[in-house]
Amino acid sequence: MADGAVVDGPGTPLAEALAGDLSQPVLVRGTLFLDTDGKVYLADSLTDAAAPSFGETRILVENYPTSGPTWDISQGEVIGLSEANGILFFEDTRLYGTISS
């Protein structure tokens, strides 16, 4: 929900969103990950789930919770959360918001 409206759909690829109008909120799709330093990023793609490694295009996601049920690996199969080398990630995520430059 954003301003009372339901936001749904396939989402815009991250690189395309970054090339667009950054003053407007956008539904972006990519791989959401929590790194070992406790920072959350959205990357354009997951390139190797075993490492894990991500595509070169990525942004820091501010004000995203870094604890709680979202990152509970014991529920990984149910919520689509994976882990490799201490990094938690959702391979296919959509986030709605404004991208700051």
C-alpha cells in the first residue's frame, strides 16, 4: 500500500528504474539481500546462488528491517528466503519507493 493504493505488477528492472524519473515512486524488481554487515541491498540479478554473487547494478535499501520474520531462515522454504556464506537473499523481490541518487 502506498498512499492508500495497492501497488502490484511485474515491476521495472532496476537498471531501467535508475535510468528513469527518480523523482517519482516506482515498483522495482530485483534480488533483495542482507549482507554480512547488516546492510540491505537490491541488485538487478542473482548471478550465483552458491557464493552468492549479484549483478553489478545494486542500490542500498534504507529503512528496511534487518531482523524479525522477514529474515528468519528457519522459514526460508515458506517465504522464499535463501542463505549462502552468511548472506540472506530473496531472489525475486519487488519494492515500491523513490530511488535517491
